[in-house]
Amino acid sequence: MGLKIIVFGATGLAGSEVIRQAILDQGIDEVTAVVRRPLPIQHSKVKFVLHENYRDYSGLAGIFAAHDACIWCLGISQTQVRQDEYIKITYDYVVTAAQAMLNANPAITFVFLSGMGADSQEKSRTLFARIKGKAENNLKRLPFKKLFIARPGGIIPVHKKENAAFFEKLIIPFYPIIRFFAPGAMISSVVLAKAMLRLARNGSDRMLLENKALKKLVAGPD
């Protein structure tokens, strides 16, 4: 029996790749993407659940109970929104959802997409580092039997993202240069997606995985 997973953030770079790789993964039987609007993906494995209020998941209890794992890729750049909006999306949404999932399914595995530089001390001057660290810390306090935190560096898009933000389009031409001078700081969207799927399916002996560990996870035996 294969895994049934929930994906949040399916319209983003990482989330859309998780959907794509889950379709190809024979160990995944079913993928439920929680979205605000339907996506142009048609596959027998994939179904979409429309959801508007990311601070109230009471209507999704049955969905949470019927799945084995959740991969949380929902997020936004701190350059795209006001500080209060960034905190709401990056922290409030995930902590509220995680608690709702545990209430409905105490055995669910949770994979959280964080990022390189997240500050566990929550003291960084950088909003991203401080709030991602805060989200990680609060997820760790919840009674998950299996919680995994992925901290990738720069994500190199393998497939074109139709709704890429302007700043993302600007930086794409510089990826080869960054990759040449700092290869350890980069990871492809495909490798990241495969790594998170493997965490959802097989777990790991560590809770927090940064770039090197994520890459090794995919390179290792299945």
C-alpha cells in the first residue's frame, strides 16, 4: 500500500515540483493538494481541495485523518508582502494547520520546508530567518511522532514556474554563477522535491536536514 500525502503550497516552485515528482513516485498512491484555486493538472493520483481560510482548518479534519503525511511548501518571499502579512503566511498558517492535523490524525508525518539560514534563536535581523526559526521551534513543540524540517539553500528551478514573481525572474540568469562559486548553497527543485517525498515516506534519523543532507538523501538507496 503506497503513501497518501497532502501538499500545501502546490502553486509554488517547491510545491509544484513535489506534485510532479509524486506522480512519478511509485511509492505514492495519492496526492491531495490544498489550494485556493484549481490547478491545470490532471492525473489519477492527484486531487485538489479548495480552501480559503488558512487560519481555520476545521473543514479539513476528514482529509487530514485520511492521509499519512503532509509536505508543507506554502510560503512567500519577504520582499513581496508587508511584515505582518509575511508573519501570517510563514508562521500563523503552518502552526495552525499543524495543530489541526494532529487533532485529526496524531500519527501524521509532517515535512516542513524552511530554508538555509533559519534562526533557531529567533534573534536575526532578517525577517525570513527569524520567522522561519520561530515556525520551526513551534512545530518542534507539537507532539508529532515524525517531524522533518528541510532547510534548502537557493532552489534552482528545473521546470518553468508560470507564476514566478518578478524578482525570481530577475535572479534566474545568475543561478549558474552562484552554482559555480557556491555549489553547496544550491539545490535543484527536483532533488529537493524527491528528498521531501522520501522524508514523508521513509523518514530520517535526523529531524533537521540542510542542503548536503537533502542531496545525500536522494543519492542514497531507496
